[in-house]
Amino acid sequence: MTVTVDRRTRTSRSADSDELQAELDAARPATSGGRTGKDTDAAAKVLLVRLADLPADSPDRVRVRDRLIELYVPLAEYLARRFRNRGEQLDDLIQVANLGLIKSVDGYDATRGAAFTSYAIPMIVGELKRHFRDKGWDVRVPRRLQELRLEITKASGNLAQQLGRSPTVADIAAHLGVSEEDVIEGLDSGHAYRALSLQAPVAGEEPTTELVDLIGDIDPDLENVEDREALRPLVARLPQREQRIIAMRFFGNMTQSQIASQLGISQMHVSRLLSHALGVLRDGLLNG
């Protein structure tokens, strides 16, 4: 079977491919810093129009999309560096900014006529701010408190200028239209952004004193206070000899043989009296 190929169609496809390759080459990111921002925007504009015209299933879309992302990676890195020194690794911020850049390329609508950077910059910055809001807290707090804390910070500055003094909790609450308890909770949530290390030195203490040294521990004697107070009236109800056996066994650390010798009775008798006394105490604790 003979297959006939339309020479004009083949020539047209070849011309389109060559034209696309020329556009991609013209938009190749500069490695020497020779390209200006205007050059980048001009080259990107051609590719953005091309990307909008390509069918969704066209294999050329990937090439155009990748080149657009490469063009504006320096912009994403520049915006990420504006947020450094805020407790997050710069490499992580660059990754977040690049994610915002990818979303910008995928969501940009060339038919609106707006410059790509006017769409991409707010998108990238918004992605960075969301990262700090959702991932930058050492102790997770509700988003409501995170947003309230930002409002409190902004309101505090404005009120300080208006009032000529530091605003009180009541001032901030009235300004924001929230309760004073909400303001206090929002202020306290700021301490959750960065947790203090247990190995942090304590100011005003010995140089070797760390925060972990000041944290209290469980006091077993304090835990036994309730049991002892509950046992006291129960022990008082026991016969005198059984009270004495309890005292000798658990407070004097005497063996049953030593107790039997002390009381002039058999060890078996001591065992029976001790078992009876403990049973009465156990029943009193469990059943009141």
C-alpha cells in the first residue's frame, strides 16, 4: 500500500517547529547577566502567547512551559531572599517561591493583556506568606489566631501613633471589634511561633543552668498524699494489734518472722492478721 504525504502539510509543520525552536532559543535564560528585565519580559510574552495557542494535548506545551519557568526562576529566588532571616531555611523558601512561579505560569491568562510579572509576583509572595502561616510555626495554632495576631500587630502600630502611647488590650479590642480575651489569646499565640530550646541558658542564673534544669518533675510523695489521707481513718478503725502489725511491717520494714517474735505469736498468725487488715483497707479504699 502506498501512503501519500501532503508536502505542503509537512512543510508547514516543519516551519512551525523551526519557529517554535527559534522562540525557545530567543528566550533562553542568560547565564552571564546580559539579559535585562525588559528582554526577559519580551521573550516571555512571545512564549506566553504561544502557550495559550497550543492545544492542551500538544507535546510542545511542555517545552514552552519549562522555558517560561526557567526564565523567571531568578525572580522567584529574588522574592524568596526577601523573606530570609525569618527562621526558615533559604533553600526551603526558594522551593516555595518556585512552586508559586509554576502556579503563575499555569494560571496566567494571556488574553487579559496584563504583564506576566504583575500576576506572578503577588502569586509567589502569597505562596511564601502561606508557607510562613501554615508551616513556619513550631507549635501549631488555629488559623484564626494566626490572622488575629497579624491584625493585632498592625493595629498596635496605628493606635500607638494615634494615641501617642502604647495601646492597651482594651484599646486594641475596641479598635478590632473583638473581646479583650481574644486579644490576649492572639498575643499569647505569638509565643508559639518559635519554641525555646530546653538547652537554652537561663538569664540571671548560673552560667551552666539550662531551662530544662528548672522544669519540675513528678513528686512521688505528693502523689501519695491523697492515698495516705484516705487510709488514715481506715487504719484507725482496725484492731490495735493489726494497726501495730501494719506499722511494724510497712514503716519498720520488719519481716513477718521478726513481727511474730516481737508479739510472741506464730508467723502464720501474723500472716493471717496482716492479710485481714490489708483486705479491710483495700475494701475501704475501693468501696468508700
